Amino acid sequence: MDFELSVIVESLPALLEGAKLTWIITILGIVGGMVCGVLAGLGRIAGTEALGEEPHGIFKPISIVIRYISAGYVETIRGTPIIVQAMFLYFAFPMLVKAVTDIERFRIEALTAAVITIIFNAGAYIAEIVRGSVVSVHKGLLEAGMSLGISRFQLIMYIIGPIAFRRMIPPLGNQFIISLKDTSLFIVIGVGELTRQGQEIMASNFRALEIWLTVAIMYLIMTTVLAMSLRHIERKMKIF
Amino acid sequence: MSNIIELKNVCKSFGNTEVLHNIDLSIQEGEVVVIIGPSGSGKSTLIRCINCLELISSGEVVVNSISIPSEKGKIRQVRLEVGMVFQQFNLFPHLTAVENVAFGPRKARKMNKSKAAEIAKNLLNKVGLAEFENKLPGQLSGGQQQRVAIARALAVNPKVLLFDEPTSALDPEMIGEVLDVMKSIAKDSGMTMVVVTHEMGFAAQVGDRLIFMDDGRIVEEGKPGEVMKNPQSERLKDFLSHVKHH
Ligand SMILES: Nc1ncnc2c1ncn2[C@@H]1O[C@H](COP(=O)(O)OP(=O)(O)OP(=O)(O)O)[C@@H](O)[C@H]1O
Ligand SMILES: [Mg+2]
């Protein structure tokens, strides 16, 4: 078997460029995905006892609508492959815009489409993590908070939030790693992330072993960094 | 003296089952009312209606001149005046003892941090836990946790304290320390207290009134000594023969 270290050295700059892009898409994706996920996760249980007590008056129908919208979003994303979501956003969505409006030259950059796809995709799974953790907060703690006379917002911010967040960390770590690896699928819309860089170099020099080994190690390093940062956060939080 | 709590013809149903039937009850400011009764008789439901953890199905609850359900928007004001101590303590697990106690003054009463901490430390001192202020609930015994929970309820400076079987989850040797704290609150502060408990010694010693509930109704009430000595109904006689005397 011939294994040329020089092949790796030569392809390293391009691969690092790809890794950098992978990292950027991932970070933007999970930050946006967290925002999306917290909103949709809380949305799915809006107006239920998991967030204090059931609302009165006009807030009751509003909360039902919010629940349906959130559930629709989560189920749509979970029920379709991420690769289809990316293709839809990149190829189909601009056509849809063109058909519905008069905007002729509507286009989404491949990178933008990639980031948005990860945000919405991760958001749906994070929503389920958020919902599960919030629902698992012991009801007695909510009653203890409410009986002190605090508002629903304070209850969510200072009691439900911190307790639920502690439980979210392990599944979040899982989802962050999945999202990072999902960026490799954006090869289909031509984003120059790590997998695509590997593919292109491969196509020119046919050194599969060196290239895919290096690519794999780069992914492994990035996922390890993600996992370790989450473990760090987990350790820093009080044990209870 | 005026009535701080009034329940007028209160009914409460869960689904199709009515668990409180036409309850009328007036409690004066400073009164210590002890509620006893068999499991499932509606004791918890009754006191949870006072701080609106349960919303009544019909009738009226008036607490500190606020009428529920007609003034539903003022539920938080009711709760500011009505503290509650739970059987399972329900301390916030992510906060230390002193943070648990300071939480109410900080968030519900909007006090500044140092003022709230000062109040919390004083109260922890009062319940004999000064040296445990930086412990998390998980690091405290049941009795200690319940004393922190009592301090937490007191910290918002309520007019009424509700206790739902505060010693039932405790090992026998820790019951005394919690009852002692409750006795001193009753004696020193003139706090209005509604206590669901099976501790008949406590009822006799500090209770102004004893209420016996059965099947969602108030069956008997009166001075604790008299009610215990001369139970009128068969059900109370039967019940008293089953509870331990401390
Ligand atoms: N959230 C609820 N949903 C449905 N039924 C309930 C609920 N809470 C209480 N009940 C029912 O209401 C009745 C009264 O319950 P409650 O908890 O008030 O009794 P209790 O006197 O406090 O009993 P215990 O001594 O066991 O605490 C019981 O039959 C109980 O099953
Ligand atoms: Mg009960």
C-alpha cells in the first residue's frame, strides 16, 4: 500500500478552508437553532401547566394557535430529510418567490441556504429537547414559585429555565454533533465545506486514503471540541 | 377582628367528580386553624383554593379583601399575602438555602440583592440554619429542607401561611424541629396559619380551631381540646382512634 504524507500536506490548506466553512455553518446553525428551538419548544407547551398555570381569556385561544404552529414546524422538519430541505430552500424556494411575487432575480446564496437549513433543522430537534426537559421539571417546584407571587415570566426565567437547562445539556451535545456532521450534506448545493473540499481534491489526484482519512480526522477534532465545551458547561453548573 | 380568609359556598370539581361540597369557612387574622381528616377528604384541595393553586368551580374565596374568581387578575396579589409550605418541601434545587429564601423578596417583592440577602440570613438564623446558608437543598436533611422552605415562605412577609402536611415526609426524629419552628411562628408573629396535619399534639398546643373534614365537607369544628375530647360524629371518633398522639 502506498501512503504519501506529502499528499496530505499539499491538500491541507484547501481542507482547512473547508473545515473553517463547516465550523462557521455549524456555529451559526446551532446558535440560531437554539433560539428557534427554545421558541418552538416553549411554543409547543404554551398555555399548558408545564409553564405555570393555564391562561385565561384571550390568551387561551392564542396559546392553542401557538401550539399548533410550533407542532407543525417541528413535525414538518422531522418528517423530511435535511437534504430535501436544503434543495428546497436553494432551488425551489426562489422559484416559488418568483411565482408569487414580481421579484425577478431572487436568489439565495448557497452558504446562506446552508446556514438557514441547519438553523431550522436543528431548531426542530432542539425544540423537542427543550419541551422534554421543561415538562420534566417537577410540578411542585412550579407551585412553590407561583405561591411566592412571582410572574409567569419570572417563573420561566428563574426556575423552569435553569432547572430544565441542566437536563438539556447531554441531548443538546448530541444534536450539536449531528448538526455539524449534517453540514457535509451541503455538498449537494455546492457549499465548499470540508466534505466538498475533500471530494474536489479527490477528483483531481485520486488519493482516496490520504484525503478521506484527513477529512475524517478533521471532523473528529471538531466534534470533540463541541462535546468538550458542553461537558465544560455541564461541570460548571451546580450539581443538584 | 376581621376575617382575612372567607370561603363562601365553595365547590371544587376535578372533571366530573366534585371533591369539595359547599364549603363555608371564615378565618380571622392571627388565627391558627388546624385541618384534619382522612386521606382523600379534600384537605389539600381546600387550602390550595386559598392561594389559587386550584381555581374553585363555584362559590367565592375572599383573601385579604380580594375576591376570587371575580378578581382573577389579582391572583398574584393574593399569593403575595399567602405563603405555602409543602409536604415535599419543593425547594429550588439549583439555589442555595439563602438564595431560596431570598428569591421571593428579590423577585416577588422586587427588593435589591443585599436587602433580600439580609432578610434571608435573618430568617435562616431564626429557623436555626445560619451555618447552612450556602448549602444546596440536596445537601440538607429533610427537616432542614423544610425549615428552609418555611423561611422561604416567610420571607415575602405574607399575612397568611398555609401548611400542607409539613411533617408527613419527614423521619420521626426530624418532626420535632419543624413543629418547633411552626410553634414559634404561631406564638411570636401572630401569623394567620392554616395547617393540614396529623400532629394532634401540635393541634392541641397551638391551634385556635380544629376542623375535621371528611368526603369534601367540614364535618366538625371547634376548640381543638374540646373537639378531640368530645367528638360528635362516628367518623371523627373513628379517625381519632387511628391517628397517633405525639
Ligand atoms: N389534580 C387532581 N385531579 C383529579 N383529582 C384530584 C386532583 N387532586 C385531588 N384530586 C382528588 O380530590 C380528592 C381530594 O384530594 P386531596 O388531595 O385534597 O385530599 P387530602 O385530604 O389532601 O388527602 P391526603 O391526606 O391523602 O393528602 C381525592 O379524591 C383526589 O383523588
Ligand atoms: Mg393532601
